[in-house]
Amino acid sequence: MQLHDIWFVLIAFLWTGYFFLEGFDFGIGVLTKLLARDRSEKRVLINTIGPVWDGNEVWLLSAAGATFAAFPDWYATLFSGFYLPLLLILVCLIVRGVAFEYRAKRAEESWQRNWETAIFWTSLLPAVLWGIAFGNIVHGVKIDAHKEYVGGVLDLLNPYAILGGLTTLTLFTFHGAVFASLKTVGDIRERARRMATVLGLLAAVVAVSFLAWTQADKGDGTSLIVMTVAVVALVAALVANRFGREGWAFAFSGITIAAAVAMLFLTLFPNVMPSTLHESWSLTVTNASSSPYTLKIMTWCAGIAAPIVMLYQGWTYWVFRKRIGTHHLADAHVPGATGADTHTPTPAS
């Protein structure tokens, strides 16, 4: 295996980690409208991800940075061809971060309600758009002989890509519901489990359709095995959720997302962006990569930095591992408080 192949695998790993972590993050944002019944429950949901949402986005920065350095032609074609949807995702992520931090700065109900609405939409839209983007990357887009995207925005809204967007939305929301049941106590915990069942069944229909289409179009024996893992893990997550084994349910829902992303990258390799105009114009790990010397330096840097970042993020999740409920909330908002407005939660019984 050559260095450009290794970096393709590493980039796939970074995107998998991003969707695993930001998946439940986006799901919680969507559930602030679907699950929470009042202001207190919205605060509980937001506080489940309050200490970790920004760390989850580090995976996106790492994936984009690694793509820029290891496969500059892939990065250039992707970010120029998908400029509008990626710009919309970026705007959503910026507004979402501001909403988390500014929501509790003032006590007025209208102020908080507007920021909570922003959290909902800036979680839902990226959850859909990432699926559409990766659906187009796998399916192929109009790339000419100069490695330039020559299609339009409407070309990205094809049936396969739209199904991909619905897949990421339903899987992320299901993942978020399982995370909510894992991190909360009281009535909201029970309702999150019930909603996870409904969302999981919906996700199963949509995701299996999308993965089956992918397998029929570009799959082989290896991708079929990974697809089977995704389907079995989704079923296992539903069963674990049904019996109240929330930790196992979260692990299996995460495996579902990881296996689905891995399948997409398996069907993509050795291409990084297939061309629908001519096969020879496709971007591959060979013609889109940086020089071997650049990749060698990057490998040494990644080998040192990546474990440190992962250990630190794992420690963060360990510190904030306890459940929270409405009884942990402060009685009143304090001007100048951060987006996480809870007292220190007590261990769940």
C-alpha cells in the first residue's frame, strides 16, 4: 500500500469519526423541536452536547485539512464544484456555534426561543446536505479533462444524492435520540427511547434503500460485507434500545453510521471523485494526490498529533459522562453564562 492509499484510508477514518460524533450532535439539535416539550427540556438536550459539540467539529477541520494537503486536486474540485452547498453548511455551523454560546446570555423568552430555532435548522440542514454531498461524490459528477466541475447546482440534486441526504438525516436523528436516552434522566429519557424506536425504523427503510442502491451500482464483495454489518448493527441498536440497554444501543447506532460511511469509501476507491463525462477524467488517489515527500511529512505529523487529540477528546467525554435532567438546571439564567447552563450533574441510578 502506497502513501496516497494510506491517506485515503486516513481521510475516510476522519470523515467516519466526524459523522459518528457530529451525527448525534446534529440529532440532538433536531430533537430540540421533535422531543422537547418545554423550555427546560430543550435546555437539557442542549446541555447533553454542551461540553463536546465544538470538539466534534475538530474532526471536520481535520478531514478538510487532510484532503487539502494530501489530495489538493480533490479539494479544489470538490470545494469549487460544491461551493454553494458547502458554503451553506459553513454558514449553518457558524450560526449554530453562536446559538449555543449566546442562547443563555439573556433571560428574555423571545431571545432564547429564536436561538433555539436557529439550533434546530442549523442542525437539520447540514445533516441533509452532507448526505447529498457524499451521494454526489460516490455517484459521480460532471468533471472535465482539466479536473474542473462543469455541472450546475441542480445537477447535485439527483435522486440518489437526495436519498443520501435523507439517509444521513434519519440516521443522525436516530443516533441523537439514542444519545439523549443515554445522557438524560426522568420522563425525557423514556420518551427519547420511544422516539428512537420510531426513528430507527424510519432510518432502516431509508438507509437500507440507499446502501442497496450503492451496492447495486458500484459495490463488490467487500462492500456487501460492510453493508451487512451496517444493517445488522442498526437492528441490534433497535433491539438494545427496546430493552433499555442504552449504552449498547448507542454503540450499535454508531457502528451503523461508521459502516455506512466505510461502505461509501470502499465503493469510491480508487477514485476520489468519479467523472460522469468520461471515466479517464475521474480524480483518483493517484492523479489527485500530493508528492510522495509531502505525504511522508504529513504521515509523521499525523502520527504524532492524532493520538494526542483523540486521547484528549476521549478524556473530555469521560469527564462529562454523567446523566442530566431538568432538576439539574439552574433556577434562573445568569447574564454572561455560557451555553451550558447546568449544575454539576449527579451520577445516574
